[in-house]
Amino acid sequence: MTSRHNHSHPVISDLRARIAHIERGNRETQPETNTPTILKIGIQVLDSHLPDGGLTLGALHEVTTPKPADTAAATSFCLSLLSSLLRSYKGMALWCHNINMLDAGEVYPPGLIHHGIAPERLVILKLKRDEDVLWSMEEALRSKGPVCVLGEVAYASLTATRRLQLAAQYADLPALILRPGWQGEQNSAASTRWRITTQKSRQLGLAKTLNEPGNPCWQAELYRCRRGAPGIWKVEWHNETGDLSLAASVIDRPSKPFNTDVAG
Amino acid sequence: MRDRAFALTIERHSQAILFATNAIAEQVGLKPGMRLADARAIFPGLKTEAKQTKEDEAILEKIRNWCSRYSPWTSIGEEKDDWGKGTAEQDQALEGPGGAGIWLDATGCTHLFGGEEAMLADLTKKTNQLGFSSRAAMAETKGAAWALARYHPNDKGNWTTAPLGEVRQHLIPLPVSALRLSSNTILKLHSVGLRTIGDLLLLPRSTLAVRYGETLLERLDSAIGNISEPISTQKYKEPLYVRLTFSEPIGRREDIKATLEKLLLLLCKRMEDRGIGTRRSVFTLYRTDGSIERRLAKTAQPVCDNVILQQLFSELIDDIDAGFGIEEATLFADRTEALSPHQTKLIGHNSNRDFSTLIDQLVNRFGPENVLRPRLAESHIPERAGILSPIVGPPLNIHIQKKVANRPIRLLRPPEEIEAVTIVSKFSFEPPPIFRWRRQLHKVVMSEGPERIAPEWWQEENTGTRDYFQVEDKKGQRFWLFRETDDEQTIQRWYVQGLFS
């Protein structure tokens, strides 16, 4: 959408910039700053696809799982974002669970370390209702205490997500919602909405020889993006470095190297 | 009840005897310890009721709560130890008004009421208004206060104080039973003509100890002040205690809020002067009908900021029902700690402080058991190696492992048993090729393992030997499976314990 209007009149683009600025909710505090703080996902193609050149920090982002089997992948996606946030910012992160949503189990501290997150930098809140989770998230954002707020809920209404989006804008802190997508689509005011599906892992080197699970791969679908276009990517998470990269070309390759002699 | 003769009775040796009498009954010559039949003969119009221990205790507890407006340290005093357990003769030796009492540690509190006398006058007047007759005394020792409250002559009214250094003079005329002695000791003392505390003080201490036991000396010393006997085990200085009274009872929510604000300001001012902060604050409201409402705010770190405390309390006081009106409010910093310098206001805003404020708010709202911190613990058993434990409370003694093997991101607690569709030999080093978990079949296409984790035999709850596998199914879902075998290697079960990203 943005690219289509790139050649329009300077007045229009100025107005558009102002609207974008107002939408980010910092009209009182910093009237002249136009560059929002962002978090680079770490994949060039994805980052340049996003309107701000990365995930906007002062915004709500929603991650949904199409099937229960994808919960771990979606968790991991959130944690890899959280991990790079905690690397670049000092402070703590808050993760609020709805305990009725723990079919896939609770967060496992050694697994956090594997994701490069020091357990002492995370506080976990176990709550009984979605409303409590949403309330805590908003309260946490407004306090500007944590670096990032994550919430795991079954349902978040349009109003609730709008409130979170505003709170995130106000605090210039990211809010992430992890939500099961198999219970039907919901309206949301989140500025990006992702759908994470688990994929066959990519075996490398020894893992391939021994037929062991390799680097986890997911399909990350950006199905709604404010001020941007949707997109779909295959993403690989590197076990050793904790980085994300694009994996599409590798995933679709036949398992054996193609023999040119036979084909020719 | 107060305008006619009344007595409480108890059963002893299948006889009803008087346990306590009111002032009018005493005027007509009735005394605790008399048989009910005798009492009726003396005064036929006597109204009686059986003593109900449980109800009495409940009422006493209520009065104790009510008394906390005078001092944050209150406790229920013991009754005369062996009253009603021995013979009537022994009971009569324990002469004087009996029953239980309430201790108030008024250290540092009297100035709030304009002195000791004013405080006691207020206390007895208000209890009287509530419908209880009471006697009160204040002294520098616990023993003396006990004795004076029960045995002081009623010349000044139903309360008395023993000014500092004058305890001895006040105790001299009191009977020996004022020393909290057993009835047997009192009878022995009476039999040799020792009736008052003054009589005892004239005798050499060694003689007293030999004849009547160490207890007598201890009681005597604690009354006179030779040994100290604290009421609460707390080591205390002047308590951080503030109060407000209202000439007109208040009831509106805004008024309660304003009251809290005032009290917090006062409290924080005093805490700031001493460089301490509160970790537990108690806000108590006293209704005109004698009932109270109490709210607790706890924080993980000592706080000395009225705005933060106000925020914490504001959610707690929303549901307070003022009833017929609130006449008094107190605020007490129950647990205090020294403030670390970076927590004072001077440094200003920093996000660390904001975060701990947020955590306190969450702990107060959802309870400490729901605000958790992931921790690593020293154990090989996966479910013990990583735990979520409350963020407040004593830190666990934990050894942090620096290097962690590939572990799942989510852990099922407890592990869920799966059905291995194909039979796996118990000596095999492979996971089941197909397994069923939550009614779904999963075909294993990749696997890594086994990683053997031996049981921790030194733990009380022991596990079997486990062989862990990381497997991936056809769709790409990755599991952490384990096989548990018992000591004899006869039974083996398969479980899924975690999910990998």
C-alpha cells in the first residue's frame, strides 16, 4: 500500500506522515520525531517488508497458532523476539498466562536458557481469566516497568486489543499476545498479526546422518499488518546461535541431491 | 444485665458454681467460686448463664482487635491458670476479679492519646460504651500491670497507672494472689499469714525460694521489674503507628481514601526520618459499632513512598463497607526494613523501581503464589531442574548451571503417558515408531537419544530410570519423550514430557 503512494504529492505524504505519527500516540511528547523505535526480527526480507523496517516497539503484536500442535513453535517465535529484545535493552520481561491455556505445558526454565533468555529476567504471572491477563498486561505497559509484556489468552476482544495497542504506544514498549487460532478468527487492533505453523526441521551435517531432528522451521504468515502488506515466509531457527533466517529454499529441496546425469 | 445481679456458672464435680459475678452481685455478697445453690439462697433474684468458652474466646478476640486502635501490639492474656480445677477452697484463694485479659504494649503509643491517664480513661470509657465492664492498668512491667488491673483499689475509677519507678509502692498493698501464682502456693502463703506482696518483700529471698519454689520469686521479680518479660517476642523500638479519629463518623469512600492518604503521609514522613521502609502495612478502620475492617498491603521490597502505597491500598479499600460509620483509623508499618539508598525519592524514576512497584501491585492483587520467577534447581530430573517459584519470599538456594543441553520450551507437568502403538523391545535404543498422545497418532520420522537420566535415590519421591528421546513426527511437531523403567527392568512406560519449538 505504501509503495503505491510513493510518488504522490508532497502535501499528501506530509499528511500521511502526520497521521502515522498521531496513530503512534506520541503527539504530546515528541512532536518532531518521526522514526519509531523498532526491533529487527533479524531476517532481511521480513524486516524490509514491515512498514517501519522491523517490528514497531510501541505496538501490540499478535501471534496465533492454527492448531494446538503449533503452540510450541509460536512460543519459540515469541521467545526469539523476546531474546533479542532483552539483549538490546536492560530490564525485565513479564509473561502472563491464563492457566486454562496451558495444554501445551508451562514455560520450562532450561528451555528459556536454550533460547538465550536468562530466567532471572522473566517474571511469570499465572492467572485464571483472560480479563486478568489483559488487565495485567495493560497495567504493566502503563507502569513502563518491563521491557516487554507477553500474554497468553484464549480470547481478546477488539476493545481489549485496542486498549493494549494504546498502552503499548503510550509506553513505547512492545506487547505480544499469544493466542490459539483454532477457536475461530477474532477482530484485533494489533498492528501486526502472525500465524505460526510448525514445519519439518532442517537437518544438517551429523543430524542428517543420524536422522536426528535438526533446526526447527516454521511457517510465519503475516496475515495482517497495519500500514503494510501481508506476507508468508518459511523461517528457520538456529539451535546453536538462536538466530532466525529464511529457510524456504532449503525446505523444499528434495532429500537427495538431484542427479543431473539421470535427468539429462 | 448491668443493673441486676448476674453471674456466669461452670460445672465442677457435677455442681454448678459461680465463675464470674458482676458488680451488683458482689455487692449482695456473691463471689466467684460459690456454689450456685448457696448463691441462690443468699440472693434469690440472681440471674445466671452457663459460661461458653468458645463464644468467650471469640468475643475476646474481637475486643483484642478493637483494642488495636490503642497499640499495634495486642495479645490475649491467660486466665487464672488453675481456677475451677481444684477445690472451692483453692479457688477462693485466688480472690479478686478474674477472667481473661488483653495485653496492650503501649510503648510509644500513649502520646497519641495525650498521656497514659488519658489513654486508659478513653479505653475504659469506650469499652463501657460497648457494654463491657473493664479494669485497666498501666505499669512498666507486665506483672505489675496484671496485678494492678485486677487488684487495684477502685478509688480513681476502673483504671490506674503506676508511674515509672513507683511500681513497688503500688504493689505493696496488693494481695499475694496478684502475683499470678497457683492456688496451692497462695494457700500455703495464707496459712503462714503472708497476705500481701509487701509481706513477701520483707522476707529474705532465699527463704522464699526454698519454701515456695522458684516460680514465686520469678513472679515477684517480673512484677517489680527485676527481670523483664516481653509481651510480644518481637524486638521493638517505637512502633511505626499512626492514627486518626473523627469527631463525626465518616462513611463515604472518598473520605476513607482521604484518611488513608493522610495516614500514609504521616507514616512515610516518620519512616523517612529513620531511613526505613515498610514491607507490610496494616490499615485498620474502626466502626462505631465496635467491629473493624482491616487491609494488608505487602511489598517485596521496603517502600517509603506514599504514592506507591496509596496505589497498593487503593484496590484493597474499594470494597470497604462503612456500616454505621467509621470513627477511627490506624495505619501500622508491621514489617520494616532499612531502605537501600537507591530507593529513596531523590534518585527519581528508574525502570527497575517501576518494575518492582508493578510486581508488588500484581502480588497484592493476585496473591504471591501466582507471581512467579523461573528458576533452575540442582537436579537431574527434568521436572525438578526447572521450576517456577514465587517471586516474593526467601530466595531459594540454587546452583545455576551455565550450560544446558537442548531442552524443550514447554514442559508438561506431570508428564503424560503415551501409548506406544508398536511394541518396543526393552533393550532398544529407539523410541516407538508410532505413538498415540491425546488420542492422536504421531509417526516418528526423526529421533535423537537416548539420554539416560538416573533416579535421584536420595530424594524421598523417587523416579525410575529414564531414557529421553527428542523426536519429530511427520508434520514437524517435536516432542520430548521418555521411557521409564523400574528397578527390575520389568515394566516400562512411555511418556511425553515436553514440546520443542
